[in-house]
Amino acid sequence: MTAAVTIRGVHKRYGQVRALRGVDLDIARGEFFGLLGPNGAGKSTLINILAGLARLDSGQVAVLGFDVIRDYRQARRALGIVPQELVYDPFFSVREVLNLQAGYFGLGRESRGWVEELMQALGLADKANANLRGLSGGMKRRVLVAQALVHRPPVVVLDEPTAGVDVELRQQLWRFIRRLHGDGHTIVLTTHYLEEAESLCERIAILDQGQIIALDSKAGLLARGMDRQALTVHTVDPLDHLPPALEPLLKHRRGNELVFQLHRQTDSIAGVLDALRDAGVTIADLHTEKPDLEDVFLELTRKEQRA
Ligand SMILES: Nc1ncnc2c1ncn2[C@@H]1O[C@H](COP(=O)(O)OP(=O)(O)OP(=O)(O)O)[C@@H](O)[C@H]1O
Ligand SMILES: [Mg+2]
């Protein structure tokens, strides 16, 4: 079966800026895929190329086997893109915008029911007749999501859909996106909320300075941090001084709270506790934490910066 998205050797420059430097990526049909990376990594550039909004300098990109340049219309039809920037026509109402979008894809009255359903699912129903101009940022974002889905695209790409969106809408949006995924849609998501990516995405690529620096299942990425754990200790009294042996392990210290970063091979929890006890410290409470996606992400992208 053809992949949902195929990206081969893609380069893109903006003047002196090398936004993409040889990106290769396959996203399978039905995947929930996360595209992560720091600001300026090239995520939106890649998405714009996919959408036909930016032109690649070299390489090839296809959606469901349709080349985004040669077979532009079929590729575009297969895609629903929620852009990062809020672009909208202020003079139309929500319902008008969605029906116009349906018309753009050659859909007629038969899409009306789906437009109503989309507005309902995204909490837009009571704003259906409101002009876009008067909507709040979060409401406009909902319209962009609905607009991307009007033609029922099999591949849905969301570029930071939850930026500036309140908690309730985020949850509503994720319920809806999960439903689409459950119905067999391929989902590609970029977000800076790594806990969202951790709870939703099955596979993740980390893009940094125009290159993919990690591509793995979520479990695989998390496992990269598994040789480390954080140990938090609360002491009964504030410490005057830390036993010198523990200094290299200390991550931070705030009043009675000490947080240590331990490497599983070399440092043991018992070792830390013994050293504290030998120094006459009484421990009130302690807990350990496994690294999350954010820890792994920071480590990988920092490593890249040092290189
Ligand atoms: N239209 C453009 N003209 C000039 N430079 C651009 C343009 N679009 C992007 N760039 C540059 O290309 C690089 C990649 O930008 P891009 O928007 O793809 O990053 P991003 O990963 O989406 O970042 P963010 O997380 O901030 O959205 C940046 O250095 C950016 O300044
Ligand atoms: Mg972006």
C-alpha cells in the first residue's frame, strides 16, 4: 500500500537560511505522527511544501502517491491542513467560510450536513452566523480546523493547532482528532506541548535546524532516556552543606527539596540515601521520576546545538 506521505531528499532555502537540509520521511496510512522541533526547525516549511504553499528546491514529496507538484490537485485533495498562522477572510460568517471551502473542492449541497456536524463537534454551532472578524483567537483556530476537514481528507496535518487555545477546547479538539484517527485518518501533528505529543502520537520525528535528528516510536524515544531517573528528596531540616560526593548528581535544590539526576549504571538510589544519612540528614519524603518526552527532546536538541 502506498504511504500516506513520502518525503525524499527535500532541501529548501530562504535566501541564506537553509530551512530544510535533506529530509527523508515516510508516514504510513493510519498513523498518528508527531513532527516536533524547536522554533525555526523547519516544521512549517515542510508542511507548506506538502500543502503546495512553498516550493521545494530539490527532492520529492508525495501524498498518497500523488506528487505535490506534478499531481498538485490530487495531492491537495488528499490533505487537510490546519495552518499555524491564523489566515481568514473577516467578512464571511463561519458557515459561509465552510461552505465556500466545500465549493472550492467541488462539493455541493451534499456537504452541508457534514459542515453542520463539524461546527457541532468543534463547538462552533452558536457562532455559525457570526463574522470571523469578531471571533476570538481560539474560535478562529476552531474554524481553521473545520475548514481543513470540510472535504473529508484522508490525511490531516495540524501545525500547532493548540497554540493559544484554552484547556477546554484543547480537550475537545483532541477528542475529535482521536475520533478521526479511529476512523482511519492519518494524522500529522506539530506541537510545542510535548505532553500532548506524548499522549497522542505513535511515532515521532524530531526536526532540528532543517534535519531529522531522531525518528522513532514514542516508546523508542522514551527508552532513550531510560538510563536516567530523577530522585527527589525532602529533608526534615534545610541542609547547611551537601556531602561532596553528591554534588555532581545534584540537579537543583530549593529549601528542603533536593533533586538528583541519576544514571542507572553508575548511581544507585541507596548510595545517595546512605550518603545523606552519613551526613546526619533526616529524610522526610522521597520519590523517583522517569524521564518524559520533554527530557528526551531537550537532551537531543541540545546535543545537536553543541555539535
Ligand atoms: N517565507 C519565509 N521567508 C524567509 N524565511 C523563512 C520563511 N519561512 C520560514 N523561514 C525561515 O526558515 C526557517 C524554518 O522556519 P519554519 O517556520 O519552518 O520553522 P518551524 O519549525 O515551523 O518553527 P516554529 O516552531 O516557530 O513554528 C526559519 O529560520 C525561518 O525564519
Ligand atoms: Mg511552525
